[in-house]
Amino acid sequence: MKYGLIGRNGRMGNEIYNLFSEKGHQLVFSYDKSGEFFEEKPEILIDFSLPEAFNKVIEYVDKFKVPLVIGTTGLDENQIKQLHEISQNIPVVQSYNFSIGIQVLLRLTKLADSLLKDVDIEILETHHRFKKDKPSGTAKMLKDVLNKDVNISSIRVGNVPGDHTVYFGTLGEVITISHRALSRRTFAEGVLKSAEFAIKSIAGFYTFNDVFNLTI
Ligand code: NAD
């Protein structure tokens, strides 16, 4: 596919570029702080930048009128609302986490919550020192599936791509459910699957769960 990448020079931008190149996909447009690269109109736009670039993302979607896969975290309510609005005309795949393992973690968390009574629940997330948003989008997704007021603790150390743990503690025992991303490549693989999905989908708002279609 011929794709465009916003946040091209970032850690995720590089990971996506390397994987897509290996698989024979062609970067024909990119945008980053250093400026714009344009060769031809892309078939799909991918955004892994920061919320500050969001208006440009909307501008380019409007210009190219192609599907969008967006993984940028820290978006506010209004930005999410805008994504829903543009999804009336184009397919949008939005997720704060593009790893399949997190989809499993979300389900295990919901299951544990439904089985345990009189339990304390806490979420812990650990990321690399450069991560700008806190708590992580994935921690917020975990809180959302629990649908209750759960405390989130955040640690920023070294070069950790992303660790998430949910603790369930009763007076007699503690269950911990954890996920560890071993590299950013796992996210890039999810982005590629999402791009392939978006290109053949009708307009609508999709999550990474729709891409994998896990049934439990
Ligand atoms: P990064 O800081 O390495 O890269 C961000 C890139 O965006 C940089 O190249 C930067 O120059 C560019 N950028 C920032 N503001 C800009 C602006 N106003 N205009 C143009 N370009 C701008 O960050 P990263 O680690 O690559 O992560 C990028 C985003 O993806 C973050 O929001 C991060 O939390 C998120 N992320 C999501 C997932 C997921 O699975 N959804 C996984 C990893 C990271």
C-alpha cells in the first residue's frame, strides 16, 4: 500500500516505517516537526505523533479523504469527538494500544472483576522516560473496562516500551494480571493489520478490537 505517516521521525514512526518497508509498503507522504514530504496522495494515513499535531491530522484527512489509523495518546474529549465526526465519511481505527496482548489483558481484567467481591483494585503502568502523557492511554482503557473509580500509578523509567498490571486484592489473597510489551515492533504489527483492515472497510469508527474481532 501507499501510505502517509504523521510523526514520521518519532520512535513509533521509525518502527512503523521499518516494518512497512520490510513488507513492501511505500511511504508517499509524511509530516513531522521538520516539515512535510509529499510524493503522491496516500491510500491511508497513520498518525503516531502528539495531541499538538491533531489539527494537522484532521487537515490532512480532509485533504486526502483516505482512512486514518491513529495511535497518538493523550487526546482530549473534544479530539476524540472530532474523530467520531470524521468517521462518518471515512474509516477511522483508533486505539491507545495496538498490541493483541492488551486486548487479552482487557478481557482478563473484566473477567476477574466480575468474579471477585470485596476486592481492592489498582492499576500500575510503567513506560520509558520520554513518554509525555500520564497515565497511559492503555491504563485508561483498563479503567474504562472496570467502569469504576480505580487508582492508577504511573512510573517513568529508562526505555520501557510499556508494562501494565492490574492488582486485585482481597484480605486473603492478591491476583495480578500483567502485560509487557517487549518492543515497539509489536505495536507496529498491529498498526499494519489495522491499516489493511481500514483500507477495505466502509466509513465508521473502529477500535483495535474490531480489527482482531476477538469474541470473548
Ligand atoms: P515520539 O516523541 O518519539 O514521536 C512523536 C513524533 O511526533 C516526533 O517525531 C515529533 O517530532 C512529532 N510531533 C510532535 N508534535 C508535533 C507537531 N505539533 N507537529 C508535527 N509533528 C509533531 O513518540 P513515540 O514514542 O513515537 O509515540 C508517539 C505517540 O504514539 C505518543 O502519543 C505515544 O503515547 C503513542 N503510542 C501509542 C501506541 C499505541 O499502541 N497506540 C504505542 C506506542 C506509542
